[in-house]
Amino acid sequence: MSLILLLSFFFFTQYGTASPAVQTLNIKPQYFNPKLPPRTLSSSKKFEGSSDLVDLRYHMGPVLSSPINIYLIWYGKWTLSQQLLIKDFLLSISTANHRAAPSPSVAEWWRTVSLYTDQTGANISRSILIAGEYSDRRYSHGTHLTRLTIQDVIATAVQSKPFPVDHGNGIYLILTSVDVTVQDFCRAVCGFHYFTFPSKVGYTLPYAWVGNSGKQCPEVCAYPFAVPGYMGGGGPGALTPPNADVGVDGMISVIGHELAEVASNPLVNAWYAGEDPSAPTEIGDLCEGLYGSGGGGGYIGLVMSDGVGRTYNLNGRRGRKFLVQWIWSPVLKACAGPNASD
């Protein structure tokens, strides 16, 4: 396998929604370090930095140390191929769900998350299951959601009783389809996590939301599979998504980011930097835009490309490939991922 430094290259993609057949594992990847513009929304650090610059502290709250149950809420219209792609990523996190994928794998990526502990010394669980699914294809709360009405979506799912009330082990993951707009989506966030209010849902439950940006703002929330329009012409092109779906492939990295943060800070009183728990800098924020060694200064880092140019840094179940941002390691005091070259 050869190491090639490319300052710019051109991979042009179409924003389709169909997912191809699962990829095979016998393609030898090539490695490259593409230079792309930094994300337009984020001021997060994009380098393999030192904790001297990061005041990440534990605030004595719980982490998700028991086996983690993910309750999926599909809001809007989703194709079966899109759902399978996202579920393959989620099920790739825990090796109990599949035969071990080749390194670097999604399960190895989650090991960095599992290094975080609570005050008893219990680590974040490496066992993750999809415990339930609920589809709201009728847009029961409209095609525009706010942060509060997202909690109404959760309440609908819980009160209709497809889901148990899982206080200690559950993450309620709301995924909105490409035609649903959400407060601050594309302008300030690509996803977020918090906990539900008893006045809204009846219970305090950790949840995360991520939207499909494929038609609304792929250059922002599906980066680096799309780049801002001002980069057209002489600038570098977008990377080719590993599963041929710009919106959903972009979502997967955001989903990984939010799951890592909700597992390490489910009630916003555990692991974060900064003095304001309502606007914390968390373990995903510290590494946003960084996908491999040598990242920073507009580089996403050293990643892989298969025989047809699809870009990835992690292997998953059933031969899937994904491009997922790195996570801040409490041991290395730096951003870390299993595809690191050192």
C-alpha cells in the first residue's frame, strides 16, 4: 500500500439516495491526505493537540456504563437502503453484533469512547444494541421541528408504547428525513443531544437528533462529501462517499459524534470542557473535522480510498465502510482513531 500526499484532487459526486450493494473486503486501500476547506460552522480544534489547551473535566455525573440500548425514531420518509446503512453503522459499534470487521474498525473507534468512566470507575459500555424502532412517516409534528417539538416526537414514540422507558441504559435517537427542517439545522448545528423534560415526555431520557442534510446543506453537514459553492472551479472537489449517499454518509459521522457525547455526558453533567453546561465542549467537539493522522489546518488527515475512489477510515459489519471523525482520548490527551498511522 502506498502513501500519497495529495494537496488537491477532484472527486465529483451526485446527491443520490440509493445505496449500492455492500462492498467487499478484498480491495486494498490506498492512503492519501486530502486538503479540504475547514467546516464553515465550527470553531472546534482540528489537530492532534495537547490537553494543555483543553480543559476537559469530569463533573461527577453518570455515563452510560451499562449495555446501551438505542431506540431509533425514523421521522419522515426513509428508504430501506438508507435505514440499513445507518443500522449497519450502529451495529458495527459492538463486536457482539457481528463477526469482527477488519482493522481499522468501527468497534475499535468506539474503544476510545469506552475509556471514559464515571466516579465509580465504570467505563462507558462497549455493548450497544438497537433495542427498538419507531417510524413516523406521517410527520405527526409537521415538517419543521424545534428543539422542543423534537421532544414531542419522542413523547409520541414513548406514549404509543413501542418503546420502554429506559432511564439508565437508553439513548433515543431521532433521525429526520431530507425534507424535514429543524431549528438551527445547517445554520448552527448538524445534530445535537440533550435530555427530555418530564413536562414534555413524562421522563428524563437522554436523546440525540441528527438530520439528513443531503438536499438542505450537504456542503456544511455532509462535509467532506460536499464542499461549499465558493470552492467551485479551481478548488478541491468533494470526496466520494463510501456508500454513494452524500446525505446519509454525512449523517453517519454526525451520529457517531453525538452518540460518543451522549454516552459520555448523557445528562450534561459528566465529561465536558468549559464552565457552561448549557454550551459544553465535549469529546466529539474537540476533534470535529479530523479523520486521520496529520489532520489540521484544513486537512482531514490520512484516510483511505478503495479501488473506485470511495473514501473511508473505518470498516464495519457486512463489508460496510464509513468515514467517521475521531474522538478525544482521555489517555492520549489528543484526538484518536484506529486508523492512526503512528
